[in-house]
Amino acid sequence: MESGVSPAEVARRVGHSIAVLFRFYAKAIHRSQQHANQQIEHALKAARQVSR
């Protein structure tokens, strides 16, 4: 998730199943995905500029 820890490990530590973890923390996970997408886009743009 945002911390880089796998969802399975987070669920295990808080005593939930992965399904429960995703159901209750879906908004946080979605924000994390948006951040990851932005980082990927930034890296791709940088790589395109270097290759020119």
C-alpha cells in the first residue's frame, strides 16, 4: 500500500482478511494507485526526454 508493505502483510498484522482490508481501506488504496500512476507517468516522460 502507500508504505510499500504488501496488503497480505498489512491484513495479517491487523488481524483481517485481505478482502476486509480492501473493503475498509479502498479509498486509501485508490489514492495510492493514483500516486503510483503519477510517478510512472513522470518517469516515462523523463525517459522519453533522455532518449531524444
